[in-house]
Amino acid sequence: MIRSTPLAAATAEDRTLTELRALHALAEAITRCTFLEAIYPETLQALCWAARADRAAVLLFDAGGTMRFVASDGLSDDYCKAVEGHSPWAANETNAQPILVPAPEREPSIAKLLPLLREEGIASLAFIPIAHQGRLLGKFMLYFNEPHEMEANEVRLALTVAEYLALAISRQHAVEEIRRLNAELEDRVQYSNQELAEANREMESFCYSVSHDLRAPLRALDGFARILLEDAGHLLDGTDKDNLRRIIAASGRMGFLMDDLLRLSRIGRAGMRLTETNLDGLAGEIAGRLRSGTPERLASIMIDAGPAARADAGLMRIALENLLGNAWKYTRNKAETRIEFGQREENGRPVYFVRDNGAGFDMRYAAKLFSPFQRVHSPSEFEGNGIGLAIVQRIVHRHGGRIWAESEPGRGSTFCFTLWEAGIPADLQAASSRLSSPPA
């Protein structure tokens, strides 16, 4: 360490300037350095300048509550090994105060250290606590080669240096804690990814089972019931025939349930490719098909033009087919069907909606709408498996949005949804850009 001119020979003005320079250098070191080891030399320099000490050391509590040397200047290894662990304060001390020892021979608490001090050439010493927010972190040791009674200003400056170092130590602990939490988070993410991969494998296995293993007995049940009805129908009474027809109908419903369940599972696993998508154009195409399928219905379908949305066109087509298809289905008992697709602005973001004048529903049951196989109307009123809105919700969620309903029994329903409320994720945006870029 580079020594400065002894402060005793300097004027008061020079001494104050030197102290300020020392503190400034320490502050810059704390700001510049990310590791405590790089800060200790400036700390010891500032201590010696501020307190007119000949030597100094920094000791901190380890995990076991023992004071350990972490930096020293001008002390022999033998001395450090001999005195390490000695502390006038317990690790849980909350109000540690500086302890000045101008004459060690008159201090009973360190009587056993006198031979070491004499051998090391230490005539006076001082203990300066290093604390942060009431927690004792360690201590500074100041050593003087001649008897020295520290002045109040010297003690104040030493405590200031201690505060600087305590802040640096606390910052380092915070950085280490953040690193530990990040590592723990990475482990959790990796574990979650493994669980997700396992869940996806299980889903693939389940979907295969639905597609193949379950369909074979279902087809057999339906086929044999039809054969029995056709070949032996003349031998059966009305009740038996009705039971066979019920079996055939139930087999058909089970087949539709399987198809819907597979569609729901595929929505969650399908890849996404974002493009500028005209939702009003998609809605218009779907409305045209609905009209052509039931030309006898008196229907008014209004499609409001709006700006394109950044979305996966295939998934959004499925979502709008379900929403508009539901509106078409639940308005069939009306003298005139009225359906509207449009968008409005809320809080600076577009909200898309599908509104109809159909059967509506009680908002007390709105929570059931987006759960698979949950319905607010009985199958005798309107056919369906209750899977369509669950598919729509999954698509909207994959687009970073939310969906909700507004309705009243007999007065129609409005289904609203948003996209990318928190913005498009950077990785998805980048992946879509790569897919849309022409090959070089």
C-alpha cells in the first residue's frame, strides 16, 4: 500500500482535503468494483489516512459467527492466525460501539494478547464496528506503532469508512442472493420443462389412445347395433328398437366428444406463425358459409372492417368459427337473426366482439362457459358438447389475450376478446419473422 505524508505534519486544511480524497477514492472503488476483494485496498488506505493509523485490517463474521481476516495491511501471518476469532462483540450485537485501546497494558480484556502485540510492534489499537441496518457484519482493526489517543474526528471518519464498506458488503450479499435465486429459478424452470415434456408425452399417448384404441370398440358397438336393428328389427318390439337407436345415438355422441377432445388438445400444442391477419375478412368468409348452409333463415350479419391484427390466421379462423357458429346456433329460434362482429377500443387497446340477439344466458353461470364439456343450455334445447368456447379461450390465451362474455337470458350474448395485452413475446416475434422471411 502506498503511504501518504503523515497527517500530523500537515496543516488542518491539507488534512481535511486528504481525508476527502480518501473517502472519494473509496466511494469510487465501491461504485466501480463488483467484488469486495477489489474494494479492500482502498478501504484500508482510507482508514489509515482518516485515523492516522500505521496499519489496518478488516475482519468479517463467517457463517459460523467467527471473526475472520479478509484483508490486512502490514500485519504478519503469525499475528493474524493468533488473534483471528477474537472479538469484543457477539455476532448478534445490535449496538456495537468503537473500542479505543490507547494503552493495551491497562486493558484487562486483551491482557493475554500483550506478548503478541509487543512482538508485532503495536503500541495502540482500536476496534471499529462494521454494521448495516442494526446488523453487525464485522470490524475494522486500527494499529498504531506509537501510543495514540484517537480524536473524536478520527473516530467519526473511521465510522464513515465502516459505513461505506457495510453498504458494499450488503450490496455484495444482495448480488449473491440474486445469483442464488436465479440459479434456483433456472433449476425450477428446467424441472418444470421436464414435467411439461412428460405431460406432453402423456397427452400424445392419450390422444393416440382416443384416436385408435377407443374408436375400434365404439365402431363395433355402433356397427353391431345397426346390424341388429336392420336384420332383426322385425322380431323386436318398439322398446327394443328404441333401445338400439339410443345405443347408436350415444355412440355417435361419443364419437363427436372424441373429435372435440382431440381438437382441444391439438390447439394447445400447435405451433404459431404470426402474420398480419384481417379478422373481419375471416369473419366475412365464415358468415358466408353459415348463410349458404341455411339459406331459408332471415339473417342480418354485420362485419365491421378494422385494422389487421398480428395473429396466427389458422388459429383465429378456428376461434371465429366457434364464436360465429355459436351465435348462429343460439339465434335460430328468433324470427330474425342478428349477428355482429366488430371491435372497439378500451384503454388504448382493441377489443374484438361477436354480438347476437339469441337465447342468451344467466351471468351467474358465466364461469362455466369456457370449461370443457360445461354448458348453460340443455342438449334438448341446443346441440353441442361444450368444447367450442374452451377451444376459443385456449386460442385467445395463446395470443396473450383474455375472453369474457356479457349476456342476459332471452336478450342475446356478446363475447369479447383481446390479443397481446402484455405485448408479443420477443421469441415468438423472432420465430415468426424467420418463418415469414424469404429464403436467401
